[in-house]
Amino acid sequence: MQVTNTILLMLMLSGAIFGVGVANAQLATYPLAVSLSNTYQTVPVGSVCTSGGCTTASQASITACMSGGSPPYSVIVNRNGNRDAAGATQSCYTYQFTPSALGTYNIQFMVTDNIGNTATSSAVVVATSQGGQYPPSASVSPQTMDVAVGAQTPITLTINGGVPPYTIGVTNNGAAATSTVTSASSYIYSFTPPVTGDYVIEFSITDASGATTTQTSEIFASPGGSTVIGNGGSSSTLSVAVSPTYKSVAAGTPVLITATASGGNTAGYDIFLYDTSGHIVAQAQGGTLSYTYVPASLGEYYGFTVAAYDASGALATQVMYIQTTGSSSYQSSPLSISVSPPSTVNSGSSASFVITATGGVPASGGNYYLVIKDQNNDVIGAINIPASSPYTYSIPTSLAGSYAYNFEVTDSLGSTATTTATLNVAGGSGGSSSGGSTGGGGTTSTGSILSLTLTPPSGSTEPSGVAVPITASVSGGNSAGYDIFLYDTSGNIVAKGQGSTLSYTFTPQAGQYYGFTAAAYDASGNIATKVTSITGASG
């Protein structure tokens, strides 16, 4: 009996050892890889309307399936350079979103396995109208105005999208004023306040598909004044003309806006140009104002209001709109990137790379999306950088050697430009460039790489029915501040906090598997991830 038990014990031990050996062999044979269900797709933006009615919005869907490495895998999804989703999985992860505007969306999957191996893969989603029409939207000018009692006040309604003809109803302080049917995209309602007071003019628009929208203008009437001012006893009326009143251009195309005042009291004019937020973007004295505007984002409407005053204080207004398209691009020059590395740095210090990207069409806010990879093609940084202005990116070093880094920049149209820079690291213990990246990413305050630990370790078995603490600890990187998030296998955030440590407690059930992914960000936006898996003990 003793011999039998001894043999059984040896078999059990050899089986355990053999199991570890097979796992290690698989890890060595099959590197971590990511495959996507589709790398390019087109979807319509928002709801699509026809004369038969409106359909629901379309959703882009991309499934990333992982192979090799050591599961479970943590997945982070960036959309146009901004983190949009995250989760953990044993095999595949599906990301879905509904585009809200025309344009190109660059989707990047960043995957980390259980032992820290990383892999990335990217897809492109192009949002188009696909021949449909958008539900109607409208704008009104002026939105508010102070006028004199008895002064005729034109209110301009501009309609975008939808299916003409449009039925327009107008109410004055809730009472029906007029209604009309038109296929034109612009409608002018003239209102003359009979007495002092506050008048709310509401426009309701219904298109041929039955889709509706509303807009409101508020008029404040006070005694005195007139919008008809004589010039030397004449009865000419102040007016202002704007050119163009509407223009559709590609993003990045300069548009010259010209406003011209005439009539009224010609002794002098003051002309102001306002954006949709009510900010003055240009002003001039005299009969003409010129202003050049460059719209940056695809599939957007930009509205401007011109207000002209004559020498007697009379006011005339006019509106104009610019729409950007997603079908073509204006580029003053092709997208390009240049990187200047330091000549040589000592091991243990940070190396500062000066990066300049120009041309192409920057995203809204004037930024490009930059991805930095080391010589093993591992992503060590993904950030937004300003267009045209030099940007300094620091990478900490450890061992002496020569290291090559790849820098890839992407603009709002999905165009890319790449370059490679070589860093020479001197001193230290000799080292070798075969060790891969010197590490890092982002501007650091300590000269060290952002690091994250997660306990208990992956593969742990914990007593069932007993509370188990999970602790995430972060160090290095830019230590001015940290944000830590903990996700379950469904991608839900179960805990989050600021500081270097995050603690979360849960109670495992017998025989159940649990996976968690921790993601930590430092003050420079660098990210570190770690996964752990826990099984509730049976019996």
C-alpha cells in the first residue's frame, strides 16, 4: 500500500510538472496575436430618412480574437486616439459604437496577455450617408434681439437635411401666427412688435418623412428707435449682405466670408461677425468686413451671424453657414513627421525626442494621433500631439546600446506618416540592444517606466465564500498623479480611484472563475495594464 501511494504521488507530481512544461512550450511556440473580424467598414451616420420615413442609426461592430500568449487577455480600445472601451476575455472581444458624424474613425485594439506580452491591431470605420438624408435640423437668426416697438424684424430660419418639402408652423407666444410649405432651405418670417414686451417666436418644421424639429427666437421690444434711417432725409433702409450664404467644402479648406452694409445712415457703419457661441470673431468699421475661416472637422455645420449698425444705431443682420464634407480632403501639404533624438544619453537617464508633425488635416482641436513603438514593434506610447508645433516625448533608458523607435502619426482623414529614430545609450553595465526597448513612454517625472502590480497573482485559487482583497499598485512614470481602474470580464468598471493604490474586495463562489483587468494612467496619460484570474476553491 505504501508503494502504491508513493507511485500515485509521483504520477501526480510528474503530471503537474508536465502540465507546466506544456504551457511553457505553448507560450514559447505561439506568440500573442490579434485578428479582427473586419478591418474596414462603412456605416451610415445617425438616422437615415426617406419619403417613406426614418430608419434607426447603424452600428459599427468589430470583433477582436486573440491567440497564443497566455490568457486571459486585457483589451483596451482607442477611437481616434481616445480611450473608448476596455475589458478582459479568454478569447474574443467585441467592440461596438454608433458614429455620430461623417468622417473616418481609426479603431485601435491594444491587447496584453497574462504575463505582460502585448499586441495591437487596427481597423477603420468610415461614416457616410450612403445616399440617405439626415433628419431635419434647423437654426434661427437672430436667436435674441432688442428692437423698437413698430420696427419690422426679419427672422431667418435655415433648414438642413430632412426630406423636402417642409411644413413650417410659426407661433408668437404660443398663438398661431402663420404656416407655409416650402422646399427651400431658408425661410424668413417678418415680425413687427406692436407694444413693448417679450415675444417668443417658435418655428416647428416637419419634413416629408414626418420627422420634426423646432427652433425659437426671442424678441425684446422697447419704446423708441427705428430700423429705417434716412440718409439726408431719404427713406433708405439699412441692409447687410453676406457672401457666401452657404458653402459646402472639404475640411481644412479656407472660406472667405465677406459682409457689406448699405443704406440707412451712411455716415458710418460698424460690422460684427459672431460664431454660434455668440463670440465676436471679426469686426470692422466702414462698409465692408472680410474674414477667412478654416473649418477643421469633417461632417460639421458652422454658423455665423453678421450684425451691421449704421451711424444712427439701426441694426441689420444676416446669417451664413459652412458645411464640411467627408468625400474629399483639402491639404495644404501632405502629412509628414520628423523626429530629432538626442545624440547620446547615459543609461538610467531619460531621452527626449522632439517630434514635429505637419500637413494633412488635423483633428478638431488641431491635434494628430501619435503611436510610438520600440524595435520589437511593441507599442510604448499613444498620445495626441499638436499640429505644427514641436512636441517633446521622453523615454527612460536602462541598458547601454543602440535602440530604434518607430513614430507613426495619423490625421483626421486616416492618413499616416512614419519615421524611425535611433537612440544611442552609453554607460551602465554594457547591456545589449537585443534586450528590446529601453522602455517607457510619455513624459515622466522620475525617469522610470510606469509599472503596475496586481494581487493576488493570476491563476490563484481562493477559499470560496470568503472575502478576497484585490490590490492594484502603480509606480514610476509621471508620479504627479495616477488614475486606476479595475474591470471585470464583461468590461464593467468594478472599482476606480486616484493615487498609487486601489483596493477592491469580492467573494468567490466554489468552482467559479473570475477575471479582472487593472488599468493605470499617470499624469502624462501613459497607461499600464495587468490582469489576474481567480478561481473559487471547491469543497
